[in-house]
Amino acid sequence: MSFSAEDWQAIWLTLRLATSATLLLLLAGTPLAWWLARTRSALRGPVAALVALPLVLPPTVLGFYLLLALAPAGPIGELTAALGLGSLAFTFEGLVLGSMLYSLPFVVQPLQNAFHAIGERPLEVAASFGAGPWRRFCSVALPLARPGFVSGSILGFAHTVGEFGVVLMIGGNIPGETRVVSVQIYEQVEALRFSEAHWLAGAMVVFSFLVLLVVYGALGRGAIPGMRFGS
């Protein structure tokens, strides 16, 4: 027994989804993490709580409200319809958006903690040499925060690969469009094809173990970096 054509299709779609969501999260999450690490605004607590919300919120709840928002009558659905994009519900693009929200804390929190660990001294030294805010951020903060980018990228990618509830709620089970690995395993179990499900499930176990091995080993940390509540 080996992977079927449908399995490989689901694997490819999952890797494509995880890559797209992780790259977009790094772009959107970096300024958010920088703001959370440095601001003294009263909004910091509520924003940090919203970022961490997917850690405790059932995926089906998040997926349900995303489905309502993406539907033609929802606020996002109305906006995309006005832009001529149609509804994002039950599309790959909708999965990317849902995955970004669901994996948000797994990228933002490691980045936030990495920026916070830099401290003020390196930035003050750079400022004393005439570096402006943007140059200090690019030439000092970003290089020093590299461990946060490494852990955030790995954890965000791995978390997206393992999604089920959110992608099933907003994407359904469309082969080649929204049927990712987790949904494919569910489909095989529903059809009582347990031997086929074993192959994909086993691959997911191995993948998850290797991801954690890389995170623990490469960063030399005793816990998954950056994952904490209310930071």
C-alpha cells in the first residue's frame, strides 16, 4: 500500500496552503509583533488577547464565524463581491485567510518575544550613529530577532499543515481545491478505508515529530519558543 493520486493531491494542496499562509503571516505579523513588543498603549492587552485567541478557541467556532463573514451576505463576502472577486467561501483563497487567522499566534508570539528580548540598548547605539527608525529596524532588530523568525515560520507552517476544523468549515471537501491532508484522512476514515488512512496519519505523526525535533534542537530551548498567553 502507498499514497494514492488523491493522497498526493491533498499533500500538494496542504504544502501549498501552509507555504502561502506562513509567508503572508510573516509579512503581516512582523509589524504587529514589533508594535506589541514596544508599545505602551492601553490597547496592547486587548490586541495581544485577540492574537492569542485561536490558542483557546475551538477551531469549529472560528471556522463558523469565518464562514459567515466570507459568505455572500457577510461583510468580507460583500467586499470581495464589490471588488469582483466573488465569495471566498469554499475556495483555496478562503482557506489561506482562515489559516492565517488560525495560525496567527504561532507566528506573532515568537516574533514578539524575539523583539522584546532585543532590549533598548542595541537600538540606542544604532540611533547614536545616526540610524533612523526604519534603518534601526532593518539592520538591528530584524537580524537579532532571527530565532523568532525561524521558530515562527516552522510553527506557523506546521500548525497550518495540521488544521482540520477551520478548513473543513470554510473550505468543505472539494478535491484539488480545499481537500487538504487532514480532510483526506477524515474522508478515508468515514469510508472505512483504515489502511489508507494509516499511511497519511502516520506521515503526519512523523512530520510533527520532525518539526518539534528541529525547533527544540536548532533553537536549543526547553519549550516551544514564544508560545505563552498574554505576552
